[in-house]
Amino acid sequence: MTFDYIFIIINIMTNFPTIIIGKNAKDNWRILEEACEDDLWFHVKDESSSYVIIENDYKTAITDEDIEEAAQICKQHSKLRDKKRVHINWLPVKYVKKGKMVGQAIMKKEPNTMRV
């Protein structure tokens, strides 16, 4: 993937996977378009937020800790960053499609939800 202005977190020192964070609605769609179907997509439940994608490189398994970290990052890149507990939806990218409005996502399957 090539990005000009989207946050990309690459943790070289550990086995933590690459995380990609959209900065606005247009970026959110762009990272969704470029994600692989087995990457994981994260979004604040029932609120606007950045999309967060964990790239599944198939070399190392995505752990529960990786999922927790991505959910925390999603919360930090939302209007609810200062709330004590926020619900984050997540599921494989293959179950997410673009909606009618820029930045809108439609989940084709009931998502996993985590409180962070």
C-alpha cells in the first residue's frame, strides 16, 4: 500500500502487526479499498471515527493483545477519546463495504464488539 497522509504504525522491534489509521472520511474509504479481505477493520460503535486496519501478513497470528491495541488506537482517533469506556466494533475487512456517503461503512455481518 502507498499512502501520503495516513498514519501507519509499523512496529519493527516486536511481532506486532502493521496498523493503518485513516485521518478523515476519504482516507477511511481509501484504506478500506486497499485492505486485504483478511485484514481486521475497527470502528467506534454508532459514532464517527477513524477506521483502523490491522494488516494480516499471515506470518504471525493476530493476538488478542493486537486486537486490544487496535481498539485503543481507534478510540484515541475518535471524538470519544476522553470517555472512560467506548464500544469498538471489529471484524475482517471482507465483511465491510463502503456505504453511500463518503466514509460510511456497512457491515455485512454482526461485528465483534469490545469495550475499551
